[in-house]
Amino acid sequence: MTASRKDTALSRWEDEGGALPCGPQEALAAACEEEDIPALSDTELTQLRIRVIALENIVLSLLSKASDAQLEQVAAMADLITPRPDATQHPLTIHAATQMNQLVERAGHFRS
């Protein structure tokens, strides 16, 4: 990708999502009442689980071919999402960071 195409893509991304904490859909989501959002059915939850498993395996495959610098970047990102020592340690955030590090470790088994 040329520099100008990259700059255009990045500026568009910032306008379409990077400029707001939750992207351009944030205002729409905030305007929704909780009762406007139907609960997921068992079928939808099953499909969501299947998609998460598929995405995890895709990420694992991509990480197995990643450079050392890219793997270090994933580890650095895991450190960033871990709460600061003076902040409340939320179990889900801690678990997410652990999962990121485990994906990098698992990818190492497939690296040549």
C-alpha cells in the first residue's frame, strides 16, 4: 500500500471509528433502550460461540506466522489492558490479557 493510500485509509478509519471511544455507532447504541435490544436466543449464542472459536483459530494461525516484533507487540498490548496496580483489578480484563499471552504461547508451537 502506498503512503498516500495508507494515510487516506487511516484518516478514514479515524473519522469512522477511531475518533470516538466506541466508534460512530456509539450515539446509536447509547440511544437504544435496553428493552429495545432483544436477548440472544440459544441458537444465536451457539452461533456466537462457533464464531469465537473460529476467530481464535484464525488468530492462532496468523500469530504462528508473525514476526518476533509482532509477537512482542501482542504481549505489550496484553500488558496495556492489564489494570494499573492502583486500579481495580477486574477479573475479565485480567483473563483477557492472560488469553492474549496464551495465544502467543500456543502459536509458538506451530512456528518453524
